[in-house]
Amino acid sequence: MQNEEQVNPIKAMFITLWRRRKVFYWLWPITFVVAAALILCVPRYYTCEVLLAPEAQNIGGAGSLQSLASSFGFDMRSMTSQDAVYPQLYPDLLASPDFLITLFDTQVATADGEYEGSYYDYMRKFHKFVFWKRWKYKLRALVTPKEKAPVLKNPSSKKVDIFCLTKQQWDVVELMQQNIECTVDKKTDAITISVTAQDKLVCAIMADSVCAALQNFITDYRTVKNRTDLRYYEDVMNSSYCEYQEASKKYIRFVDSHSGTNLEQYRIEAQNLETEMQLKQSAYTSFQKQYLATQARLQENTPVFTVLQSASVPKKAAGPRRVIFVLAMLVLATCIAICVVCRDELSALIFAGNDED
């Protein structure tokens, strides 16, 4: 009897579904058309990934300890490294407006050849939005009061001023923050840069440009002091060399002009000029050694990034998955329809289960 009570609601549910099967005859086509219309409004997008491996910097004998800590998910490189910008901060760096603004002038081209120019103009003119996002922006513009950007006294028309961005510039920066992602593996420090765009050629160009911009930023950051010191020693070395040449010429002219003179005064003057020339030569030699040593430190501190996976034009679009979306909407509509049509049978089945408990 208990088995029959458990089976009866299920049989009743199937009987009700068979009797009300015409509901699904119009539900499925309508759901299919609506879901297909919605997903077709979403523009296709492409994703390109670049995988980098930065140069590992071990301090002292901490290499084995770092590898042991990495196996447990802890990162000791940031604690032992003297750099303020370590790999775990790279995602924040790529999301900062200061870094993204440097990519505005990147020259891109679409795969169909319709556009060729800066990435900033491409995002402003060729980036497509779905209609509900456009309506949302228009509604927000109607509700939110319009605020003009402050005007500086000496505006620069050619360069973007990070201190005072316009609304269009902020909109492009926000889009870039959504389309450019960076992840760092805590165990291996492998850097994955992912760039999404609505054109596959633009996607690959920007992935390569972001990778190059990140490498240049880290290289400039780590070598800024060495490059400053190198310019200083180069200037001092050149000036000391000129002073040495002038002192040597002065000494040679004096000795040649007084070669037949044996007076003590001339002899002492010649010794003084020779001493001055030797001092200038010693200073030049010292600055030259400092210059060469700074060159070696610059080469040593220049980071090396190994490209494990370079940028390439994606073969197919990353999304949207239109077939999966339509099938998911059909399954969801079917489940909702079953719950509505068989609500009495489902409630009876639930109550029957509670009564048994």
C-alpha cells in the first residue's frame, strides 16, 4: 500500500503532463525564438592569452624554503624580495588607470580591414553593446545629473592627463579593466595575461601590446636607479676625460717650450703640471671603472621574462555560447512549466513523503 501511495502521485503527474502536452507545443517554440533573439543581440567576443614566467630572484639560501612554502600555497618571494612591485601586484598594476592610459595610443587593426588606428578610438567607435546595456546607460544618464569635468588652466590636447580624465576617457578605462585580466600562480609565479575584444585581430594585437608594456614597466622600475647612475658616471667620465686631455696638452706644451732650460723654477713648474695631469688621469680612470661597474649592475638588474605562450590570433570566438544558452533556456522553461502544470501532484508527492516521516 505504501508503494502504491508513492507511485500514484508520480503516475498522476505523468498523466497530467500527457493531458496538458499542448502547453509545451507552444512553450518550446516561443522559448526558442525569445532565447535565440536575446543571444543573437550579444556580440561575439574573442580571447587571447599570453603566459609569462618572470626571472626568479633567490636571496641567500632561501630557495628551498621558498619552494617548500609555495607547495603549501604561501608566497615568501614578496617577503624576501627588495622590489616593491612583485608578481602578486601585477593584476593591480594592469587594472590601474595609470597603466591602461599608456595603451590608448596602441595601433590596432580589425580583421576585416574596416578600421586601423588607435585602440582608444576603436573602443569608442567600434565597441558594441547589447540593447539592454544601452538602455541602462540612457536611463542612468536621465536620472543622474550631468557633471562636467573640471577644466585646467593649461590643458594638454595631445596627452591624456591622468589627473583630470574626461567622461569618455573614464568609460574607455572601465571597458579596458573589464577586458584585460592578469592572474598570477602563487606556486610558480607564472603570469597569465588575458585580453578580450570583439575582433580577433585586435584581441591578439592588444595581448601582445599589454605583455610588452608590462615588461617595459617592470624593466624601467627595476633599472631606474642604475640608469640614473649610468648617466651620471657617463657625464662625469666625459668631463674628466676632457680635463685630462687639457692638462696633458698643457704639460706637453710647457715641456716642449722649455726643453733647453735648466732653471729650478721651470723644473718645479713642469713637475706641478705633470702631477696635475696624473691626478686628472686617475680621476678619469676611477670614473671609467665606476661607469663600467654600473653598466654591469644595469645588465644584472634587468629582469628577464620567458614567454611560455605568445599572443596569436584566436581560431574561434570564446563566446557567447549560443547553442548552450538556448538549450539552457528550454530546460529552464520546461522545468517551470512542469512545476506549474503539476503543482497539485508535486504537493501531494511532497506531503506523502512527509507523512511517511
